[in-house]
Amino acid sequence: MKPVKTLILLSLICLSSTLQGQTKLTAQEALEDIDWLKKALEYVHPRLYKYTDKEALDSIFSEVRAHIDNSQGNISGLDFLSEVSKVNAQVNCGHLYTIPQFELQEEILQKKIMPFYVKVLRDELFIVNDCSKAKGALNGTKVLSINGKSTTDILYEIRRGIASDGFIETRKNRLIERYFYYTFHGFDLYYHLHIDRSEKFTIKYQKSGDDKIHQIDLNGISIDERTNLLNEIYSKDEKVWQNTPSPRFELNKKENYAILTVSRSFYNKKVDPDFDLFLKNSFQELKDKGVTNLIIDLRNNEGGSEHQQMELMSYLYDKPFKLYQNIFLRRLDYRPLQEVIIERDPKDLLFNNDDKYMRKISNDLWINNYKYSKSLNLQEPKENIFKGKLFLLMNGITFSSAADLAADIQKTTDATFIGEETGGVFEGPTGGNTIVIQLPNSKIMVRISPNIHLGYMYKKHPIGRGVLPDYEIEYSMDNVLDEKDLELQKALELIKNR
């Protein structure tokens, strides 16, 4: 498949714009950082040109360098972070993270933000959990413009700066609504980086069923202020995702279904039950009570644990299974990047291959030896295999190992998929161990995965796309305000009609 050629447009905030914030770079410092970024991506990333070809990506870097050269005086750290984010987004890899540090991170965390939260529905932006002086009156309203910029233009610019796998848009929309990784996710960060840095916001909006255009002027508030107001007004906790146990299990014998919710794959011993024991008990209960419909909820699961992925698969597929057919690695020697690599001891930059865990294919590609990883070896199914009907709930945040789990289930069962396209590509994730670089002048951290994981039992699927739903679910704003769970409703409807 010929890679898609993507042309990057200039930021709304040009590099030569008036400086805002405290962190500044000289043009020479910014050029040095851009050159290090290009060198690191070319050296480390294993599928750099899969979705954007080399000519297009080289052109993007040339444009950024030209505008740095043409800039007058210093460049703000925030403008530079915006450009680095948009360059990295063109690689179309959701595991390529751009993270500010030190003074630049503090600028991000101390900014004034809009006193409400947002929801993206069908390329439109809505207000939810209004914490402004309007006292909730803005809830459910459609945003037409902010500070004179249309919502259409805002969403376009924001999406250009969000790293996501392949050609998947659902993950970008859901990350806009993500509110607890403030240094690298969420509408507040994206707006601040790519649109404007005002502390006052003029919002034009429409109420549901009303063609009249309304306007309100709002002062920005701090992140902590809004978090506290969310709790005070709506009794909601921004950290509920991290603080709710995962997995969870609910069984309804009368209606003949059970729900297994795996909302996180990052184990938190203070909150989460023992995963293996929990699954063992849950699937034993399914068998003992003769329940033949199982709903697996992977919505908002960012991935993380291959062990959890493999353990759950062993209860769903009645034949030996492994996660990956192959793992490819870009390099074994990362010493040429020693000057900018962090989070790794310098003596570990040359991977030890005495046990032949990787075999060289070419100068810049190595393939695994099957013995070195459990994920490459067939695992036997569990005794209490579930043999009933599976329903899987998913959304754009279903990513990395969770998206890979959805793909595994699609390849091995007749499960019904409900929701929206997963956030990770079907063909297998990058992820795994990362090479972490720190651009020397801006101190921006860029996490690059050197691995490609090729899924086991691969089937033909649109390249660059995630698992696609059998039943695509679209919410209205009324559904959101009423806190409806349309994916679960659809699964229960299908079970009832079986």
C-alpha cells in the first residue's frame, strides 16, 4: 500500500508570533532541537513512513526549519511545543508522546482554562459540566465559536496536533475530552497550544432546539479551581477512572447475561483486585450458573498489560493462542542518540544479543526469536472457557493492548462489537519498551517506540484502521446529559432478542 502523503499547514500561532509565557528559545536552539527530533525519529521509529511517506515528512521538517529561520528574535517554548506536537502527529503513531517538562510543564499547568468541560459529537463541540458564572445554564449548549474562531476551525487545528494510530479519528475525539493528563492530553492543552493563549473567552453558542445565537464572556480559571467546582456542583471526581477498581464483574442470572468491565490495564494494588484470581472466579461463576451471554466492556481502556490481555484471551478461545506472530525492532544499538536519551543507563544503549533474542534482517530491522517472550509462545486455554455469545463494548480510548485484545477477540470468536472504532490499529501496536529522548534546549520529552508487534492469526483488514463496530453508536447531547449508556443498552437489546 502506498503511504499517504500528508502536507502540514502552518500553525495558527506562527513561530514568529508575539512571545507568550516565560520559556523561550533562540532560533539556533529551536533548530538544534528540530534536527535532534528528526534524527531520533529516523533512527528509532520502526514504521515512520507507513502512513506519511518520506517526501511528505521531509517537507514538514523543512517547513518548520524555514519558519524558525525566518522568525524574529526568540521563540516561545509553547509555540515550539505546538510545532513539535504537530510534527509528531504526522507520524500517525499513538505511542509517540510529546510531553513538556520543567518550566514548560509549569506553564501548561498554571494556565487559565475555560470554566467548563467539552464533548465532541459528530464534528461539533458541546459544553458539559458547566462550572462558570452561568451556574450550569451552558450545559448541553453547542459551541459555535471561541474568541472569534469557529468550532470547525478549532477542531481542525487541534486534531492536527494529536498523535493517533493510522487513520483513526475516534481516538482524537476522545482525547479532546480527556481531563486528567493535563500535560499531554485534553481540550484545554490543545486549545492553549494550537489556538490562542487568552485568559478570557468569548463563547458564542446555541441552545438545543433554538436557532438564536447567544454570547457570554468568561474569565479563565485554574485547573484546580475547575476540578474543585466539578466536585462541589456535580459531585464528580476527575480521577474516577484511576480510582475505580478494574476489573469488575456483574452477573444477572435472571436475564442470562454478565458484564466484565476492564476499564484499565495498569494495575493499581491500592484499588484493583488480583486480575488472575478475579478472572478465575468470574468465569467459574459463569459456568456454574449457566450464563450464556457475556458483555466485555473495554471502553476507556488505554491498554498497558500484555499479561492481562493474554489471561483474558485464555478464557475466550478454546485453542492455544499467542499475542504476536512476530515482534520487530528497529535497532539494537542506540548509542548514536546517547546525547539526548534519558531514562536509560548509558551502558544499556547497546542491547545484549548473546542469547540471539533478535535476528538481523537488515541494517535497520531485527526480528524476534520466539523463546524470549511469553507473548510469542502459544498459551493453553483455561479449563473454564466461555462458550456462549460475546458482546464487546469499545470506543476511541480503547488503545494499545486493549485495542489489540479487541482485535484478538474479533479474529478468534463470533463476538458482536458495539460502540465506535478502537483507538489502536488492527494490524498490531508499536508500544512496549520505549526510547525516551529529551530535546536539549526546550527539554521537551518525546517517547518513541522502536517496536512493531504483528498480531497472531492476522486477517485482512483496512490498513491503519482499528476494530470496526458491528453496531456503531452515536450519542445525542440529550443522551449525554441524561447519562445514557447506549452501548450497554444495545448489547442488552441484542441479548433480549436472541
